[in-house]
Amino acid sequence: MRIKEKIMDALDIERTLNRLAHEIIERNKGSKNLAIVGIRTRGEFLARRLAEKISKLENTSVPVGVLDITFYRDDVRLKLRQPEVKTTEINFPIDDKDIILVDDVLFTGRTVRAALDELIDFGRPKTVQLVVLIDRGNRELPIQADFVGKKVKTSLNEEIKVNLREVDGDDSVLLIEHD
């Protein structure tokens, strides 16, 4: 395994999140009906950052929730290791809300499918819009992001590694090549 390329640095990520916040506000004609939900782990922190940016731009508070999709994944029984289960925290009603679902990387679409299954267990949102920092293609399911930070075409022997300061100590996006 080796780092093939640094796709984004901290400044690139900051600029991208600023752009995405503006696009979300524009498409939704403000933030009045928005709630943001991040998929653990890195989607959670991207969601919090987006909510903070939108709240500052709109001078209002945007509710933020977190999904742990471990038991909603269709591959949970296929993994040999014991899955690490964390909590889902959605402490607001999602009925009739415009939910902004946030993840770091969109690849096969299976994580998003699991997140949608879990989200619907909490209620019936008016809309669900997907935001991803990186869309790397190679979809297995018919899932598209509504808002994309950056598209990066990858091969199946490559991986996108998103580092966020809250988890990894720095902000960067790396393209990793497996041998």
C-alpha cells in the first residue's frame, strides 16, 4: 500500500465545504427546513462543519444528527471481525424535514443505502439529499450524490482515504494504491 497522490489538503477541504454550504442553501432556498445527518465516522464531522457554516451564513441553528449504520449494512454478516457498534443520535423529528445526508466518500452506494434504511426508521422526511466530499465512481447500486465536493475516478485496486482533524489529527484526502 502506498500513497499515490494527495487529492486535497486542509485548505482545499475548507474551500469545498464553503462551496457545498452555499450550494445547499441555494438549492433549498435557505435553511429553514433543513436538518443535517452525518454517517459515522467521518460523515459525522463533515456534517457538523457544514451545519456550522450554514448556520453562520443563514444566522440560524441547523439541527445535526449522526447515524451508525453498522447493523443496516448488507455485508455485516460477511465480515470476519466483530463490528464496532456506536450510537445513532438523531434528537429531533425528521418528519417533513429536508434532510442533508453527509458522508465522506461515495463508492459502491451500499453505505448510503444502509443509511437511508436507518433514516426511514426515524420518520418520513420531505426530501433526503446526499452530500459527499469525494465521489470515486464504481457504483454497485443506483445512488447519486446531490452535492459533490470532488469527483475522483479510481480503479478497484485504489482507495480514497479521508483524514479529518477530529479523528486523524489533520485534514487531507489521499489516493492510496494497493499492491
